[in-house]
Amino acid sequence: MLAAVFAAPATARDEVGAARYVSAQHAAVERAALAAFGPFRVIDDRTVAIVDVTDERSPDQFVALLARYPGIATLDFVEAPGTHDDRANFALARMVRAHGIATRAPAGGSVRSGAVELFLAGVSRTIDAGSEFAVHGWLDERGRGAQDFPEEALEHRRYLDFYMEMGMGAAEARAFYTMTNSVPFEGALWLTGREMQGWMDGRETAVSPSLAPVPSLAYASLPL
């Protein structure tokens, strides 16, 4: 059971803005979902959306999802506030990459905190200019952040190695990590979809100023 392995995180990028309003996109996903597995909503046989915080249970939930829907090819980040468990989040990200799943931030999509690392796992990444991203520094169980550890500490390597595993070069990974820690755990640095695209590998990431949200689901404005 993966969840048992990741029950005690060493560090966490907790959720940002978890009390935000339920977006029209989120409401549409909930109404159209074929099935729910924790924070994941199955839209069709090839598309799943994330609509909530991930935690230590999420890897097992994703395993169950893939067992039932093995053809999933795209993970849409509709309302992704972050994670309660970075180790489980990294395991989930590696699962996404191993299964050849693409990640997508549609118009109106929100990708925040630890969900940004999960987004990086896509074998291809599509970012709509109308999406948003938020990053902030991590905090361990003792209340220590990145600034409290020496440059070559294992706590830093965990993130840097992950970014490189997801396709960044060493210098790019270092710059991205520095950017994510430029604001404290309690704050957030907000990025537009286009700004976030600038941090992605252009060979793996597509950005569109007017991307149709998701062909399999009409993200229409619905009354809440």
C-alpha cells in the first residue's frame, strides 16, 4: 500500500487558497464526472480532472482509477490547491509520468502549491493563457523552510532531482526551485498561464492564448 509508505512527509507544499470559490469549471466537472477517486474525477475513458488537495491516500486512489480506466491519457488541473504530503505527491507524479499521461491547465484552471510539481509530471504539458499558477516555499514538520538548510542538503536535492527527472536541466531546475521558494510558506507567488509556460521546456509544453478548454467536456458557465 503506497499510502502507508508516505504517511509521514518530511516536507510539504500545503494547499494555497483552499477556501476559494467553486469555479464554473469545477462545478461542470462535478456534474459531468463518471466516477470519483479522492480528488480525481473521471470525465471520459481518456480524461481525468483533479479538483481537490492530494494527500497520502492519493497514490492508491490513482492506482484504483487506472485499474478501472486504463486508457487515461490526460490529467486536467481544474482546481488543484496543492498537497498535504510531498512524498506521496512525488510518487503520484512519477506514476503519471510512467503511464505516459499528459497534463493540461485549461482556461480557468488553477494549479497551486504542490500541484505545480504534479503538473510537471506530464509527458506533455499544455497551459492555457487563461489558467493560473501559484508557488511558495516548503515547510517541514519542525517548521523549517528551504532557507534553514545548507545548499547541498538532502532536503533541497529532493526537489532538484525531481525537477531534473521531469526534464529540466540542472541550471533550470535550480532557477525554478529558487523561484518557488522566493515567497514563504504562508504566502504565494501568482503566475499567469503564460508566465508559467516560460518555466517549462518548450519541447514539451504548448501554450495557447485561446485554448478550447477540453474537447470532451464543455466548461460552460453554470449557476452555482
